[in-house]
Amino acid sequence: MPPHRRLARLHQRRITIDGRPFATLKGVPALRWQDPYHFLLSISWGGFFGLALAVYLIANLVFAGLYLAEPGGVTNARIGSFLDAFFFSVQTLGTMGYGVMAPNTVYANSVAAAESFTGMLGVAQITGLIFARFSRPKAMILFSRTILFTQHDGEPVLMLRAGNTRGNQILEAEASVSFSTARITQEGAHMRGFEELKLVRAKSPLFALSWTIIHRIDETSPLYGQTEWTLRQSQATFIVLLSGTDENYSQKVYGRKTYDVDDMLWGQRFVDIIKIREDGYRLLDFSGFHDTEPQRPLKPAKDLPADAPPKGS
């Protein structure tokens, strides 16, 4: 294939993460048409039904034109009437057959047979795609809009919050946070490095309400000594993954969230959203899920009660 024809098939494609532009791929094949199954599963429901309706209308318009090519080929259809030909196509494609209009020539019967076969294939495909879209397990995990550099138990930490908004239980939940920065090698190549941050609690046997994910910033942490300026200079990004087994689907479900430097807050803490009602049940108020407040100052030791348990107990 000549180079100019090969390049003509290459396109640009924009990559978004969490609804925000992340990168643009240039000179990539038009995979949308080479991988239609993935495309039809990944587009929105509105786009899916809009595309299905467009294909349906185009198919009926094409077959209506074929019926019009032979005047009088369809009984009780007005000669030259595009509307009659179009609605006869709709009936044939949907295998309805009201009995008013019918093909009466070999040509018209051949077109009707081809359209009936096309309709059966279309119904099978659209049914399979709708089932595949509905049957995909999806976690309804809500992540906090911001990621905090704050204190916990008197130590500097990185903190974010996740909530299970479905109201069921996710079993054997696991969380991971990766720290990514951009750097230039000694050879001048642009690279992006990834380091996984050690979490205070990376696994939970049961994730039903809220989960505060914490990473201690100590001497062993990649964030040790980092400031807002250094993180901005290195184009720091935090990638959070949360997975587990949905008790209703009995299948693995995943949640993902990406934070960049504009999503980081310093010296703030999350507002408490779990309260105990008078009847003893827990109340989780998601209306304040993303809210933060200034970090409370550490309470001096002399203000602690005499019978206070030691730290870490």
C-alpha cells in the first residue's frame, strides 16, 4: 500500500480520564470501525439508541428505494408513492405483515426476502448488544473530588474517600493508589514513572458504606519531602483503583479515579458523614461527601483525659 494511502487511514483520537482531556493520539488507525463491538459497548445509551435508530431508518430508506425501482411491484401500494414503499419496508423489516400491502412480482418478492433476512440479523444483533450492555457489572463507587495532604493520628498523610452508593456490599474489596510523575532521562527522553503507595489499609473484607483511604508520608514514602510546587512541576498524578466482588452479581467490579495537582488540598480534613441515629443505626449522609474543613490542631497531651488510651491502641 502506498504510504500516502496508509497515512490517510490514520486518525486522531482524544483520550479522556474521568471526563477530563488526558491525551490525544495522533496517527492511529480508525479502530472504531475495526472494533465495532467495543465501540457499541462503550458509547453512551443515548448514542447507542441514536445510532440504532439511524441504521434502522437508513435500511428502510434503501429498501423503499428498491421497491420503487419496479412500479406496481407491491400490491395496494400507490405507484410512485415513497411513503407506501417506506412503510411496506418497515412492515417487512419488522416481519409484521398486516396483509394490506404485499409483493406480487419476482423482483419485489426477492427484495422482501432479502429485507426479511436483514431484519432477522438486525434483531439478533441489537438484542445481543442490549443484553451485553445490561449484563456488564458496574460498581457505583463514589470518590471524593479532592485528595488531601493532611494529618492523621499526628502524622502527615495522603487521604481520599470512597463510598458505595449502591447500598449493597462489595466483598473482599482492595484499593491501590499509584503516584505518577513526568521526568526527563539523561538522554533527553520524556518518561512517566509510576510508584505504588503503601496504604494503611489496602484490603477490606466488607465495603458497604464509606472507606477512607490513607497513605502515611514517612521516610519510605515517594511523597516524603514533596511540596505543592514540586508536585506541580513534576505534573504529579494519583491513580486510585478499587475492586471487589459484588454480592448481587457475584462478579468482580471496579472503580477508578484520577487526581491531578488541581485536585489536591493541603491542611484540610473531610467532614464526618457517618452519624449514629437514636435507634442505633448508622446514617451515611452523602450530601457532604466531598466537603472539607480546616485541619483541627493537635490536642496537647495535658488536655487528654487521664484514662485516655495510648496512641495506637
